Amino acid sequence: MRWENLALESGHSRADAPLFGADAVITRTFDTPEFHGVTFHEIRARSIINRVPGASRMPFEWTVNPYRGCTHACVYCFARATHGYLDLDTGIGFDSQIVVKVNAPELLARQLGSPRWTGEHIAMGTNVDCYQRAEGRYRLMPGIIGALRDRANPFSILTKGTLILRDLDLLKQAAAVTDVGISVSVGFLDTELWRTVEPGTPAPERRLEVVRTLSEHGIGCGVLMAPVIPFLGDSPDRLRATVRAVAAAGATSVTPLVLHLRPGAREWFMAWLERHHPYLVRRYERLYADGAYAPKWYQRRITRQVHELAAEYGIGPARAGMPRRLPEPEPCERRSDGPVQLTLI
């Protein structure tokens, strides 16, 4: 991926060649004490509405991603591979080198107002979480939601971040004029597992409080039970406990998604497994011997169990338009002959 032509008119600096390429220019790269160990790369994007690659199995065609990289630091995150396209490390670099599209709100407002844009559904949180910690500093989502509200453009958000509640009033305003879908990711309740596999995220119980709060304010919220981690979060008792808690939070739906391990994520996850659960390494090698996805029989078993539990606890089917699989990486947000021009970052 290239970073040229993304600079502010003044005050920009040239990135180090080994990191971004010799012709890369960004607005600012800096560390900040309140985000110890995190480096922010502020850029000015040329476009913000991205077309989903044609091979994707997602039920939507357009996305908005104001950030690249994610301080949630989930060891299994499928989007790790996308950092490699920016010449950034897919391991600790993905967790600590955060690309911020500082002009995302005004750029989105401009693109939504283009006569070439036809008002299609826009999904957010499908690459990295738009409510990660960086959002507390940059506050890009209020402007993004406001732009979508002003155009009555339908959208959905997938998040693990409790910061979404900051924008509750904006979400209510948007829901009054267009279709808004919210889904919170909660794959399991186990505290020890959460602390090691999702170290930068709010606790599962806090995410379920987000579901409860949104529901109490009239905004239906589904739960993406993602990921279901084989041999660690897939026992019948653990599945039951999670679905029971999801139902108690008032979720409109629960959709189980079994862990998948694409290149970039696979290496990072297996290194984590070797450190924390070495006795499972061989079992994972066998389970994922044929590729990134667990065998169909295993996926079907988990799906059936969760759906049966959901019916038992009175949770309805998944909402239309929300992801039914873990979102896939967007390795090349390609140029389009369609209604908008797409960025390469």
C-alpha cells in the first residue's frame, strides 16, 4: 500500500522509508504519554467509503474504516494481515501502530453528498474497531454518525467498545430517520481467557451492559458471539453461560462465529497458544490443518448448540444486514467504476 498524496498542506513530515516506503508522506507521527507504547500515524485519506472485495462473503458492499490497527490487541484478530499492506508489523505493530484518518468525518459528508452516491448500507467495525481507545482521543465517530444521519443513510456498527455509549444520542437521532444496526461482540465470559486473548478490550460484562443500555433506549442490539474459541470457550457449559448472559442483557439476536485463523493472525495466535496453552497446539494444528477455517462439521455443531440455547432463552434470529460470519480482511480497497472513488489506505 502507498501513502503518497495524503499530507496536509503544511506541517507534514516524511515517514521513514523502511516503514512506509520512500515516497510515503503522512501528516504526523507521534507518541503520547496517555497512550504509552502506542504510536499514532495521522493521515488525510483521499476517500473513506470503501467497496468490499468481490470475493467477500459479507452481506454488505460498502464500509467505512476511520482507523487501521487496533489497541484492543485481540490475538486472533483477522485484520492483522491488513497491516502488512501498509508495511507495518502484523503482531505488536498492529496493536501499537495506529493509523488515524483524521479527515474521515468531513470526507464522508462530502462523499455522501455526491450525486454518484446512491445511499447504500454502510458497515463499520468490519476491519478494526471504530470504538477502540484511540476514538476517545480523536472523536471521529460523532462526525461520521452525524453525516450518515443527515443523509438518512442506513448503517451498522460492530464493536467491542463501551465508548459507543458516548454517542447514544446521535444513534437515537439516526435511528429515527434510517435503519441503524448495532452489534456487540462477546464470544465468551471467562475472565482469565479475556485478559490474555483480548487484553485491550472492555470486559465481556461491560460489553453486555452496552447491549442492555442500548436496548433500554430503544435501539435494538444484537450480539456477535465471536469468536467461539475451540477447546477454550466451546464447552456446553460455557456456551450456555454466554447465551444466558446475552439473553439477560436484552440482545435482539445472537450469532455464533467460530475462530478462524488467516495468515498474519494465525502466526500471532499460535504463538499465544504456545505460551498460554501449549497442550492445545497439536489439537489446533489438526483442527485447522486444511486452512483458515475450522471444519464445517465443527462450525455446524457450534451453530446448532448456540441456536438451540438462544431459542431456549427466548432470543430471536439474527437481524438482517448484520454479519453472520467473522468479517474478512479487506486486503485491497479497490478502485471502482461505481459511485465513489476509493482510497488505497
